[in-house]
Amino acid sequence: MKKKNIIKFTESVWDYTPSETSSHTSFIKMDKYLIMVDTGMDPSTTKKIREFAESETGLKFKYVIITHYHGDHTFGTNVFKDCDIISTRSTKKILEQKIEGDYKDKEIVLPNITFDGQYEIKGEFKTVKIIETHGHTQGSAFVHIPEENVIFTGNLLFADMFPFAGDETVNPYLWVDAFQKMIDLNPNIVIPGHGHIGSIKNLIEGQEKISEMIKFIETSYKQKLTKEEMMNSKQLPDFTKDANDSWLKMTIEAFYNVVEEKYNLLKEI
């Protein structure tokens, strides 16, 4: 474990990422125990992070928080078989389906504590709040430490990079709402799912990107453009210019499906 990749941001928050685009794995020091936020994709790396954290703090892990179901945030859960693993109920339901399919070759430890809405871990000196928002995926959540004003966004935020927005359970409208909930907390430090450690500025930019994409898809849908025509449209938001083609295609398809469902429902009213 390269210590240079583990950065301490406050008296109780450390974060690890091996590169500028890899997923973040963070841990929180409470008064008598540690909490992990997401577990990364590689269990051997996760094991080293755990060993470093427990050696550095003299405390043991008690809880693991999973912000959403994607493998680069959950495949390291088998390193924490002795801990309580927390997620939204929706995230656990999707993981149960995934381990019967795409994740069948992965040793994933399912959450044993689930919730809808909000869950709190109360320590002697600080509280860790987990807020369900949906958006990036069904069941997506972010983590907030009010006393230190730190937010761990999970994949609700891809800082300074094109967001992967093509999940089959994505809801861009709820994603915009999720950003607003985080912005309203006015955080000092924002730890994203991917990208650079940021601030409220990154949350505002992230919300603008999703909003711009929604507007583009809605306008294109009303113009009866096909998904293929949208991919090649000169009206695509500027932030998509550097996007990976497959990610952009998946994003257009996923957003299109949600927008189409919205307008079909409006026709029925």
C-alpha cells in the first residue's frame, strides 16, 4: 500500500484512490471504531487499506457503508465479513440479483443493515448520516458528516470528468434533486465517486451537466430524433465532447428511456 495514495483530510477522514479516475475508498475514525465508505474493486487492495487504517488509528472497523451497487464500490466487501455492512434496501435488492448473474464469480458480502430514506451512525463526538437519493442508480446514497462538513458522494459525482450515467436504473431527474440536497448542505470537502477531491463548486457543475443532458434529450425527443441521431447531434452539451463513445451512447439510451416514460405518463393524464 503506497501511503502517498492515502490522504488525510480532517481529523477523522482519510481517502484512497490509485489514480485520478479510479473509484474512491474512504474511511472515517469515530471515537471507538472505524467506518469504511465503499470498498473498491480489488479485495487485495482493500485488505491493505484496512490494515493501514487499523494500524494508523489503533481502532478496528465496525461498519461498511455501500453508496450503490456497482462492482468498483462493492467487490471489496469480502474483506469485512466481521463488520456490519450498510446500504439502502434498493441497493441490497439489486446486489442480490447481480450475484445470481453478472457478479456470480465475485465474493460479495451482502449488506445486513438496510434502510429507506436516511440512516444515522451516532458516535460520541460526531454523527455519520447516509442519505438515499437514487439518481445515478436506484438506491444511490451519499454520506455526510455534519460536524466536519464532509460529503462522500459515491457515484452521484464524477468530479472534472464525464459521468457514467448509463446505468439501467438511472433517473436523471432524481439525480438533479440529489445534487441539490448535497449543495444545500454547503460542504467544505466533497469526496466524489471518481475524479478529484472537490468542493461545492463541483456539485454545482455536476448538477448543471445532468440538467443540460436532460434538456438536450427532452428537446431531441420532442423533435422525434432517434438515439443514433442524438449521438451525432451538434446540439450535444459541450461537456460531452471528451466523453467515451460507449459511455455517451449508454447515457443517451438510458436518459431517453426515462424521458420517454415521463412523456408517456403525461399523455395518460
